[in-house]
Amino acid sequence: MGKIMTLSPFAPKSLAHLPPIEGVRFATAEAGIRYKNRTDLLVAVMDAGTTAAGVLTQSKTASAPVLACRKHLKKGEARILVVNSGNANAFTGKKGREAVDVTVRHAAAAASCKPHEVFVASTGVIGEPLEAGKFAHLLGKLAEDAVPDAFEDAARAIMTTDTYPKVATRIAHIGDAEVTINGFCKGAGMIAPDMATMLCFIFTDAAIGASALQELVTQHAKTTFNCMTVDGDTSTSDTCLAFATGAAAARGQKPIDKAGSKKLKAFSDALHDLMRDLAIQVAKDGEGLSKFVTFEVGGAKSWAAARKIALACANSPILKAAIAGEDPNWGRVVMAVGKSGEAADRDKLAIWFGTYCVARDGERAQEYDEKTVAAYMKNRDIVVRVDAGVGKASATVWTCDLTHDYISINADYRS
Amino acid sequence: MGKIMTLSPFAPKSLAHLPPIEGVRFATAEAGIRYKNRTDLLVAVMDAGTTAAGVLTQSKTASAPVLACRKHLKKGEARILVVNSGNANAFTGKKGREAVDVTVRHAAAAASCKPHEVFVASTGVIGEPLEAGKFAHLLGKLAEDAVPDAFEDAARAIMTTDTYPKVATRIAHIGDAEVTINGFCKGAGMIAPDMATMLCFIFTDAAIGASALQELVTQHAKTTFNCMTVDGDTSTSDTCLAFATGAAAARGQKPIDKAGSKKLKAFSDALHDLMRDLAIQVAKDGEGLSKFVTFEVGGAKSWAAARKIALACANSPILKAAIAGEDPNWGRVVMAVGKSGEAADRDKLAIWFGTYCVARDGERAQEYDEKTVAAYMKNRDIVVRVDAGVGKASATVWTCDLTHDYISINADYRS
């Protein structure tokens, strides 16, 4: 099945414990979909009244589960989530749609709910038909056995080539009521004929209407998951779903239906912080990485322009290879800024590696000292700042370097 | 100065000899701009009446020589071309503009021409001030000594990390007159804080007006150089210039001023063929390549859509790493098609590796045989065909694979 992945240098020494969220319970199983001796099936059962929101891949070849989620999100109600790893059920044609239908039917029976209250996600090999028969019969029992205190198990069941599970938790207040937000996701590890697949699931006991939740998730995805890249390759399966059980209403939280409500500010901030945390964890587990790299672009005409410049840097193979080689190759930053197509003033452009200014006013900085900056490049966390010199907007993008291990993981898996 | 480049497996066993072109003469010198013991300065002197056309980088951080060419092209007249390798004179601020001014002044004196008849190009390190004083004084003597039969010397003087010079020649008829088109270029090899820089110079003795020549070059660049990629990184210095000396007029060629003229058809075809040949030679010398890869996309809504899909494939690190690993990873082709953002019918999409259909009607082809296709992947030339299933337009893009050597060349150059 390929080479053994080296643990990311950014793997946390110990995982945060995610407290239970009232109204949601988890169960996992070893269904043997592709992997042996590990869980590969996750079921999350949610109480009646749970609202749902989500953002999905923009790929024109989106997987069958993505299409089902997109359809079900229209009603914004959720009772059960079924996720499998090992097979992405992408590019599987009619068989793929049938596998989703079978899963939805069994899941709806297991949770005694309507089909539109079922959400599904798959990650792993693509182009290989997913045999829903391998696990659909397990769903009833799993739904029965589900328990609240199992976020880590849930996070592990959806991993593919991740070297560590990615979890985060936050607490916020809505009025006087304390609510919890938990999230976990899997990231961009690849082996076998797989592709980067980002799955993220967020749960909260807050009482929030589906459309308000949708507005927050859409807004925050822009500056979190959509500002993170490993290799610029959009998956067929990218899925970020959020579920609000509303259990906090029983503790006095007044349900909120408008994303713009002032009462939702702290919750919105906490949700953003959690999504940002998870996005960074994904970049920190990018295939074969040796360094975590942050591109901060300022002085741009708009946030979108700043993000595009930062992404041009973060997706440049030649710049990322230089960073892997601990080479403060700011010329390649100039190139990436130029190729982004966004406005930048060549004669005002400035670039920093860490706190060291390497270029200013369109040429090498007077104080540039190769040795000092080369020493900075030996750090594991690298920050590159760019001032485009044409405006006041800024954006941040997270990524990793491009190493020999990336090539080995993605080229040599058959050997 | 870094690691020794391995000769590309696609380097020609012997170089084509380019015949002299009436009206143009070349001289080269070892100016010691950056390299030792090799030529790094090229002068091409052209007869009065030579027309000029060109396409230049779209980079927002274009180099000083690019800006000068863009300005001088407006008049469409040329008498002298000066090219240096070793220093790109990019991101060098005011000093960069001054270096261009000094070069133009000395070159104009050397060729007894006006400043707008001078064209300049630089390739190599960026961000390092170019000392025009190192070579400007040589231009007069070089212009005097220039000889017609020196295309190979010219091609060698502009190389940076190319492992072989790239030359091509074609013959065409305009009416009854035979005309010659010669071209040479340098490609995407990188060492040191350099970036991919594509320079291409084309010379012909045909008598063609500047605007007609411009129209042909613009049109053909789209389907040749702009359909070739090594790593998706746009240089600050990309320059493709074409010069027509008009010497064929003395042999009876009636000068042509309209690109649409039927008499120009054979010339236009030959020019396109020459530019395509040179573009492919650049891809075949991509850094660290082991395979030359052609993506042919059909069934698209427009040529632009087909090209965008093909470029999404050709710029996908994970797909190119799979090809380096001789893995027929068609799932990654599906991903790249999806991420291109262009229309594709997921349920009609078809993919071939060579002549082997691997996917059809949105799922794995019935006849797909892993062993057969894996054996095909051992070839040095790989063709991947995609049918997007939504239209009739097609486009072809040339690239190379992504190997450990690419990482070594771009990451480890200091070691």
C-alpha cells in the first residue's frame, strides 16, 4: 500500500481533549473499505432540531457525496452524518450515485429521519467504485451505540494519509449562555491513486438557524480553509460541514436566526478561530513538509487581490523548493507577485523574511545581509511578508514547503 | 555556483545547422557578467529596413529590458539586439533602468541607429544590479566584427542553466521567393536565485511589415510558447522577438504588409511550426525532467477552455510527480480537470494514457488494465488525452514531469 509516512514535525505532542457536545454522539467501525486494522467508518447522530450548513468543493468533477450534501444543505436540517475513509466515491459514475443512495437510505432508517437530514462524505482512492454494501448494514447498530465523548475516535476514523488527527475546541458566549464548538478535520496527505481531500466537521450545541450558520461558515471558510494550500490542487471531495444541535437553548440560550446579530459576535469569532486553527493544522501536515510557511501580503488593492498574490507565492513550486532548501530566495517572491496578475507597484514592492527586510522600493534592501537571512531560513516556521505598495488591504495564506519527500510520497508509492 | 546540471535525456545528438539569414550578423563575447569561461553577451546587427515584432511577459514585475522592448516595439523598427546572460536586470529599480539606458546608448552608437531601433534582453539572477559598464564598451567592436554564420554561437551565449542550445530553422515561400526563418531560444533551467526565463529570438529575410509580423507572432505565441509550461511560474523576463530583414525583397519577394494576405500563408505556417518546435525544446529541457509530457484536451467549449484544462493538468505538482513515478494516476487527471474551473461533463469525461483509454463516461474504462498502462508509463514521451465531453474545441500543452532532481536543482543549490 505504499511507503510509511514520516510523522510531521508539527504533530502535536498530545492531542487536545474535545469535551462532549450536547445533542451529538459518535460511533466508529472497522468496515475494511480499504484499510486493515483501523477504523474507516464514522457515524455522528444528532438530536432533532439540529441545523446544518456547509461549504463544498468548487471542482467541476465533484464526488457523488459532495453532490448529495449540496442538495441536502438546501433544507438545513441534520440528524446523521456518515463518513468513510479509504474510498472517495469520486468519478464513479452511476455506481457512485447508487452507493450514496444506499448509504442515505440505511442512515435515514438508523436515525429515523428523512433522507435530506442525512449527510455523507467519502475520502480516499478515486475512480474505484465504493461498495456501500460493505458498511450500510452496520449503520443501525452504530447509531444505537453512539456516545458523546468520542471526538478523537471520530477524527481518527476519517484520516487517510494524515500523520496526526486534527482537532480543535472553543468556548463562546451567546448572551449569558456558554456554548462549545468542536471541530475535526483531515488533510492533504496522499498515497496511492488518491488526491488531497480536505474534510472538516464542526459541531456546536448553540441554537442557531441554518441560514445564519451557513452565512458564518461561508464567510469564515474564505479566510481560513480557502487561504490554505499544500500544492494548489483542488480535491473532488473537499467538504466542510457545521452542525448546531441547539441544546444550549435548554440552558437559556435564545435561539438566533440572523448571522448579523450582535449576540452572535463572540460565537462567530470563536468559530473563525477554530476554523483557522484546523486549516493551519492541515497545512502543518502537508505531504513531506519540513517547514510551515505563512505568506502575509499587505499593501494590496483588496483582500481578494492580497489573497491571490499570497496564493501565487504559496503555490509556486520553485519558491517552495527554495524554502525547503533554506534559501532566502526573494527573487522568486518577486516572480510570484508578478505572475499573480494583481496590481503591485514594482518600484514600491517590499519583502521581508521574518523580520528581515530583503527588498524595499523595488530593489534589494540596503541592509540585506545574506548570512543573517539564511540563518533565519533554518527555522521550522517561516513567515514571508510582502507589501504590494498599491493599497491597504491584506491577506494571509498558510502552506508548507516542497520537499523530496513530497515527490517520494506522490511518485514512488509503487516501489 | 551550484550543482552540475545533468544533460536532459532529450538533448539532441547533433544540433541542426542554421543557415545565415541575409541582413543579420552576430557576435558574442565573454564579458564576465556572472559566468566564467563562457560567452554571456550577444549582439545581433540588422540591416536598415528590418521590422520588429514581439510578445513579452505579462508579469506585473517585468524587468527593465522588457519595459524597454515594449516601448521600442511601438515603432516596429530594429537595427541591433543586445542580450546578456547571468543577470536578468529584474527588480533592480532605478539602477536597472539606468543600465538599460547605458546599453541602449552604446548599442545605438555601435549600429549608428536611433534608440528605438535597439532591443535588449537579460536573463539570469534577479535583484542583483546589472553593471552595464562591464560590457557596454564592447558593443562597438562586436557590431563591427559580427558575422552571418553564427547562430549556434548566438544560441549558446544566451543559455543560463539550459543543458543544450535550442535552435530551429524553416524555409517557406512567399510568392515565388524562398525565405528562411531561424530561431533560437533559452529555456527554463534554474540555479542560484534565478527564475525561469524564456528568451526567444527569430530572424527572417522575408520582407514583412512590422504590424503584419506582430500579428503573426502574437497569434502563434498563443498556441506555442503560451502552451508550454515547466512549473507554471511566469518569469519577469519572458521575451520573444522576431526580426524581418526584408533582404528577400532584392530576390523578388514582394513586401507584404497584411498578416491576412494569402501569400503569407506558407510563411505563417512555417513560423508557427518553428515556434512550436522551439517551445517543445524548452519543455524538453525543463529542470530535472525525466519525461516529456503532452496534454491533449478535446471536447471542450472553446480553445481557451481546452487550454486552461490542459494547463491545470500540466501545472499540477501531484499529477506530474505521479508521472515521474511512472504511475498512470488518472484520478489526478480528473482532479486537475475539475480544478480548472472550465466546463466538463463529469459523466462523459474520458481519459487516455497514450492509446489506452483509462476512463470513459465518467468512470474507469471497462478495458482498463493496470499492467498495460503502467508499462506505457515507462516511456520517455508521455501523451495524456482528455475529452471534456461538452464541446468540440481542443488544445495541446507541453510540459515535463516533476522529479527529485527538480527539487535538488531548486532547493539544494547552496550545498
